[in-house]
Amino acid sequence: MDQKTLNFLLNGRILMDLSGFFAEPTRTGIQRTTWELLRNWPNKALTPVIFEADGTVRVLPDYALEEMTAFFQEPFEEIEALSQLHHGTTPRGLYGLERLRMFVREQGALLPLDEALSAARAVLACEVFFDPGRVAAFEKLAEEHPKKFFLLTYDMILWLRTEFYPHVDWAHTSVLLNYLKIVRKAGNVSAISHATADEVARVRRKPEADDVRIFPLGADSFGARRTEPAPAVPLFSVLGTVEPRKYPVEVLTALKRLHDEGRRFEVQLFGKKGWLSPSESDVFDKIVKGAPWIQWHRGLPDTAVAEVIAASTAGIYVSKDEGFGLPPLECLHLGVPVVVSEQLPALRYVDPCGQLRLAEPTVDAIYAALSRLLDAKEAERLRREARNCTLPTWQACAEGMAAWIDEVAGPATVESGFWERVDRLEAARTVRAAPAGSALMPLFWAVTGRWPTLVEFEAFSPDGEEEIPDAGTLALNIGRAETGEISGELLLIYDILRGYIDPPLAARPSRAEPWDRRIHRLLLRLYTKPTGGDFVDAAYRQIFHRYPNPSDLADVGGDISKTAFVLGLISSDAYEGLHYKAHEPEVFWRMIVEDFDLERSLESLWDLKGPDFVIGCYRLLLGREPDRGGFGAHSKSLAQGAPLEEVAISMLISPEYMNRVQDVRPAERLAIRMRHGLRAGVSAWRREPAAV
């Protein structure tokens, strides 16, 4: 694509780097920050991009934000089942990940790097990155276009507090130092807190006057302020990843002491397990496993997290080594008091209302704070304070960063987006092939980015006696009337209309999901239904759009499998006679046959027991003899009472099995059936008589 066309497409745009988000979406604090900035940025002036390893820039579809929002907020039925299936190793929605990959990560327009950087107004990097491709691109940008590159930093704990990262191999630091190289070279650097700004100044080795802008993060990710009543039974929400700098052992020890004294309350843990020392891990696991009053949530969607926190007596977040420390502010936004370390950087941006601030997060200090919260009057006083606490917002954060970029790089002269401008060029190509004078409205839109008013339409429409101008001349007339001049953008449209140039344009991406993916999701939902009435009813609703009647099931065997049951439904005369089939029949048939065949191939396993079953699984699923370690572990598991299905599932979802097959989805569907029942359970189906 030539530079003139790129200048038109990226005029006034800020390229926002989301390479890390789409490489591994994990709902981290950094990824939440990029999402919030994108959706709160004024005038929608950010263009989300990925810096590819091959040296190109991928402009993401205009619905990228919508899909990112769905990833954070929308729960899916099959997500929970698949997350359980993978034993918590993927605490996020597999379907959500698939949508991000299929509809966003693999879509968009690929642009040459140097030309794109030259055409864009600015580049905003809001992620922590180590990959050589981005480092090289940002290093070049910082050197050649210093006023165009803007960096948001979070914290330098990885480099300044190495005791928190014992698993990092510091013998191989070159990759980790890549990011520091950019932090030092970037001319326009910002930070999320004063504490982070101080750390960045140390890393940059610049004088105190070094202009590191500060943009506090917003507390309003969970929506509007809440005023939920306090719960009847006290409920504490413990927030953050389980790792030493969050003091999880101290928190749980204080809670256990209170519970052992006979105090009545419940606890919700939020966050995945990171790392703990062996002794800390033993204490943590022992308390959690021995406490039915503790419930641990991992990977909940935002809507569910907000509901639980809003119904809590208080949030607990006693970490002090953070770049910002957002969770306590989000609790306050939901009207919930917090127990928090007074050294948390985020507290600089709020009044001390609704908070119990600890000088040090010791067991005794946490115990004393929680004891205060178990007093109903004190808890209600703090709750009233929390509801009225003034908090920073994401809109203010985004607007502050936008003003900073305008100050350094200059304000945008146009506000239209990349894909809208692609459509305008495509409209110009279409008008070029249309009869003269017959496409005034799309021509007007191609030139100005808007539709003409009635007065404008009549002004540029020739009457019966006038000669009809060609499209290029008419475009020049429209452009001059709009701006009073002939701009470079207008000349580009003119050249396309005259056929002088024909730039290659990316097609606008689509979210038309392939049939096999839709049917895979349908089957996942269906197979998670328990054997019996739930499954039979769901199958009829999905396929026939109604509930079954007794006559439908009169000739169906009582012990039929789920796959055989569905196979019978979609091969029936009733299905053939359906006027509207919600799913492509041939694809549906092929996928059900795959499920049926895979299940039948394992039938011989279920007659085996103990070690014989383990050996059979290795041979049938992995195509090899068992290794000593795996054989011993699976045999021990069976001897301790684990069901046969769990051993088979562990192999079906193993990387080794996944690498042996071209399509892993039939194995996922079989594993789901093993978890929720292989049989249809037709004999258990009951239809209550209608009320008279």
C-alpha cells in the first residue's frame, strides 16, 4: 500500500498496541487497563493494532472493543464446563478465547511497519512487552519520531524487588532487559501512580525533573456506584492473586483465628493461585481445605465478581508493594469498605473514608481490623463512608492521556476511523464504475465522510440542461465546497475516481461464525446437560425447537448414548421435514458421527479395571506403552477411588493427545460427556401432565 493511501487511512489516528492482549488474553490488571482506555478514550481516536513478528502492523476490526468487552463481561455455559474440565488451568472462557482469535486476532488489515508509523499521529504502548519485534519497532519510533511514541508504565517491581519473583531465571535476562531499554529511550513516559513514577525515574537514570506524567487508574470498571445493604451474615472478600506480596497466609490466619473463636462469617477468595513458598503453601492449603466457610472463585466474569463484592461486608487487600493497587478502590466504588495497607500507592488519590488502613499487614493488625468490621454498627459506619468516597474514574484517566498526546503530538484534524476511511475509498472505486451522475450520494460520502443534506444534494445534481460532470470533477467541486481547498485527501479520491491508482484495500472483517464452530458450541451446551430429562428436553429444544412428546420417545432404547440419541434425531423423517433447520445438516451429521465413532472406539476400555485400564488408555488414546511415572500416578489415583472416566479425561485433554489429532474438539466433547454422563437417560424422562 502506498504512503499516500496510508496517510489517508491513518490521518489523525493513534495506534494503540494490543499485541500482548491478543497473544494471551488473561484478564490481568494490565489488560483491563488497555480495555478501559480503549472504551473511554474521547472521540474514539484510538486504532487498536498488533505489531506482528514479521514486521507488519495489523489494524484490528472496528468491533475489537466489543469482543474484548464480551471477553471480560459475558459468561457462557460451556466456558464453566470446559474450565472445570481443564482442572482450572484455564480460568477463562475457552469460547471467549476462540472468538478473540477467530474474529479479531486473525482479522484486520496488514500494513507495512515503517509506512504505518510515519502515517499515524501517535503510537500508544500500554502493555509490558519483551518480544524483539515490538522492542525494535518502538526503539526505532522513539529515535526517529520521538514526539509520536507514548509509553504508559505500571511498576518496576520485577527488576527492583527480585525477591518476589524467585521463579525468574536471572541468568538469562536479555529478554527482560528489552523493556527497560524502551523505558529509558522513550521521550514521552507516563505512570499510573507517583510510586511508579519514582521507580521509572530510577530506571531511566534521569534527573528528578524528568517529565513522567501521572494518570491514576479508574475505580469504576464495575459500572455505576452501588448502595447494597450489608449482608445478614458477615462476608469478607479477599482480593488478588495468591502470592507473598499479597500476604494471603497472614489474611487467612487472622480469619481462622476469628472463626476458631466462634465468630460467624463467610469468606470469598478472588484470584488465581500464583506462587508461595512450600511452608506458606502448606498453611494456605490446609486452611482453605479445612474451612467450609471459605469459597474460592477463579476466573469469574466481571458481572459475577461485582455482585459478590457488592454484597460483602468488606474487601481485604493488604498488599503494599504495588504499582497502583486498584481492587480496594473498586470495592469502595461498589459501596464496600476495605481493609488495606496504608502504603498502597492508590490511596494517595482517595480520602481515608470507608477504609481501615494498616501500618503493617501482620496477623494481629488484620485480626484487629476484621474484629472491628464484625461489629455491626462500625461496619455500617464504614459502609456509609465508602458510598460517599470520591474516586478516580477511567474517563478522567483516558481524557488526561488524550490531552497529553494532543499537547505533544498535536491535536487530530479529523475524527473518522480507519475502517470508515477504507469504506470511503471502496465507495470511490464503486462510483468510478457507475454511470455518470447516478451515484451522487456515495460520491459525496467518499469525499466528505458524511451524507449530503437535501440542499447539497440539489445543488450538486445537474438539471436537465446541464452537462453531467464526470465523477472526478464532481468530487473536486464537492471537496472545494466542503473545505475551500483541494487537499491531499481529495486528490487521492480524485485519482481513484479517474482510475490513475487502484490501491489494494482490506475487506472489512466479518463475524460470520463457521458452521462447525457453531455446532461445536451447541454440542458442548447439550452434553453438559445431566443424563435424563434435562438432556432429552435440551436436545429437542435445540434441534426441533420444542419439547418432546411421549410418542417421540416410545421406540427409543432406554440405555442409548447421548451421541446415538442425537444421531437418531437428525437422521429422522421429522428432522428432514423441518422447514427451518437452525444448523447446517451435513456439518451437524458429520460432527455427530465423529462423536459416535470416537466414543465407540473406547468401548473396550470400560470392561477393564485398575492397571489394565491405565494400560488400555495409553494404547488407545496415546498410541504407546505407558511410562513408569504416568502409569504409577494413574494406578494410584484409581486405587484411591478415582473414577475410570477421570483417567481417560486426563489423557484426552493432555497436550500429547492433542498433538496426535488434527481436530481436538471431538476429544473435548467426549471429555464433557464423560463428566456429565455418556447416556441419554431416556427412561428417566418424565413429562408432567398439563394443569387443568
